[in-house]
Amino acid sequence: MAGPETAKPAPEEDDRPTVETADEEELYGPSEELMENVSAALAEGDIPQVEALIEDLHPADVADLIEHLEPEERQLFVQITRHVIEAETISHLDETVRDEVVEQLGPQALAEVVTELDTDDAVELLEDLEPEQQERVLQSVPVEERVLLQQSLTFPEDSAGRLMQRELVAIPAHWTVGETIDFLRSEKELPDDFYDLFVVDETHKPAGSVPLSRVLRSPRATRLSELMETELRLVPADMDQEAVAYLFRQYALVSAPVVDEAGRLIGVVTVDDVVRVIDEEAEEDLMKIVGASDTDFHAPAHIIAWQRVRWLVVTLINTMIAATVISQFQETIQHTVALAVLMPIVAAMGGNAGVQVITVTVRALATRDITPQSNLLRIVGKELIVGFLNALVFSAILGVVAAWWFGHVELGYVLAAAMIFNMVWAGMAGTLIPLVMDRLGFDPAIGAGPFLTTTTDVLGFFSFLGLATLFLV
């Protein structure tokens, strides 16, 4: 016989606050309304209102707010809020804006900021200062911390030694979980946030690591040597930050120990810093390909102009070379004026197709998806096939358009043939040029674009006008 049904409580009204769906841009960062209110308070000189508006903001959001202010507003904002701005806010600022704020703060205030920051953020701040200014700031930092910062600054720029955080937790292998937990609770000089405990031997060389979660879940009598993972991904202090990022991405690391030349543990790289490196490296490659700078947005107009003029000079040289090629076919162009209308299409399609390939190739080199020893021929062959397929499609379309537009079937054939030649070349060159430059030790993101543009323009004009000379004149 079935027992009585269990009475189910009547559903009660949920008195929790309802979370309304917001636009994505309103979920994070300072809102437009907040920035307008801050600007209005600054204009009125209402210091308490400015402080109240930023009181609950994350340091990164305060940094975004500072970057969005006009230069005069920014200077006033820093002046009236410098006593409440968190040190972390300075580390989140764009480099150009940070230089302005650092100059306004002065050495003594900057030393206080450096003291409050983790060593990795402090080093990033210090490395951008002029040597004299850097020395003045370091002299105001406590001696023990100053020594660590000076040591980190001796490592190469963009290396793990500059990226690492000196604050870490190193534990002897013979300790138990209980001893470790007691130490973590009593020690005052621990980093604010950490994910792994590094187990070291008598010479302070890392022997293994233990995730903090594993320590918390294990009995107190368990020795760390029984819990630790011995397969460590050690990071030499002079390793390039791109290689460090690859290590984290390849092995899904959260943190990794940094060692000196003797193999001793001297620091730790954490995933939050690696995320920034990946973002910076990807942005840098993209900016270099188009000849811009990652500081363009906040830099003064004359600096932006100078940074971009160098690329434009290269472009000018490229166009002069292309113009020289065109000048050799003046009689052909005079005979068939339609060539002057159509020939930019050949160069533009080849150039754009090549830039697509270059962008993918440069990024693949950065992420090590392309290895010359194993898959080079396969990658080049694939791009040749892609270029040929794209060329067939667009040569057919544009060949028909040209024949119909000018009532000249042979002209359509010439245009189609030149398109096929130039787009196939763009696919091959877009792969080979970055690879050759990388093999020779040059940055492919900087030079690949100009070389490709020159070749696609020159070969595009030469193939189109040359074929026209052979078959139309």
C-alpha cells in the first residue's frame, strides 16, 4: 500500500532582487552616464561628488575613466583624487596616459604607489621611467623591496624576469598539510593572491608544486611530497614573454615558477599577467602590419603623425616603383584606354588577398602553429590552393564584367588571366615572406606588409599590362 504523499510546500514568492538584463557595454567598465557626471562634477569643482562617484569603482574602471577624460579634466581629476586613487589604478592605465599621471604625481607619491603594488606591476611601472626619475623613485622605496625591484629591472625587457612576481609561497617538501596551513595562516608576508604552493629542496630549487585547493582538501598529516606534482614547467628568467605565453596556452597553466641561471626559484608568473601579454602581443602584431602604433589613440597628434609617416614613406616608395612599371606600357594604355580603368582592380585584389594571408601567417608564427620543420610545405601548398580557388571565382566574375562593360571579350580574358596570376602569387607570397623574415631574424609583422604590397602591385600591373600588350595591341 502506498504511503501518504509527501506534502510539497507551496511555492513562495522570491523576494530576492531581480537582475534585469543589461546591454553588454553596461555590465563592465564606467558607464557613459558616470563619465558625464564626473565631467560635470569636475567642471563645478565638486570634489566630494567626484570622490563619491568613483568610490565603488574597480581600479581598472577608474583607469578607464581617467583615459576617457580630456587632458585638462584628467589633470584636475588626478589632482583632487590622488589621495583616494588606489595604486592598482596606475598600473591599469594606458602607457601614454600613465606617463602623464606619473609626471603629475612626482617621485615621492610614485614611490608610495610602487610600494603598494605587487613587484610585477611595480617593475612595469618603473621600467618606463627615465633613468634619473627611476633612481629617485627607488631611493624612496624600502631597502628590501628596492633590492628585489632592481634585480628584476636587470633582466631583459619583455622577459619572464620582468614579468614575474617576486611574492610567492615556497614550502619544504618534508612539511605536512597541517604545518603548511598553520604557516599560511600565521605568515604576514604572503602575496595577496596565489594559486600554487611551490615545494623546494635545500638549495631552494623547485622540486614540485601543489595546488592550494589540493592542500585544503587533504588530511593534516599528509606530507606535501605525497601531494606535489613533480612535472614542472620551469621558466628561465631570461625567457621571452611570448614564449612564456605559449607555455601557458599550451599546458593550460595558472602559474609557473621562474628560476635563475642556477635553477633557484626567484619568482612566479601568473595567468593574469600572461593574458595581458597575449593581448599586447596580438595587438602589437596587428598594429605593425598596418604601420600604426599601439599608443596611437592617446598620443599627441604630432607623435602619431611621425609614427605613421615612416610607413607612409615606404608606401610612397612602393607606389613609385609601381608607377615606373606602368610608365613602360604607356603606348599600350593609349591604345586601349580601358586598361587604365581596370588595372587598379588587379593590384587591389592581389594586395587584399595577400594581407589576409599575412595576418593569418604572422599570428600563426606567434602561436607556433607554423613550424618550418614539419608543416611548412603543407601550409604553403594550402595557401596556393586557396589563392587559386579565390582567383578562379573573381577572375570569372570580373572577366565577364570587363567584357560586358567595354564590349571587348579579349579584354575580359586578359583581366581574368592577370587576376589568377596575381592572386595565386599573393597567397604564396603572403605565406613565404613572413616565414623568410622570421627565419632571418626580422619581425615579420613590420616588413611583410610593404614587401607584399610592392610585389602584388608591381606584378599585378606588369602581368595585366604585359598580357594586354601581347594580345590586345
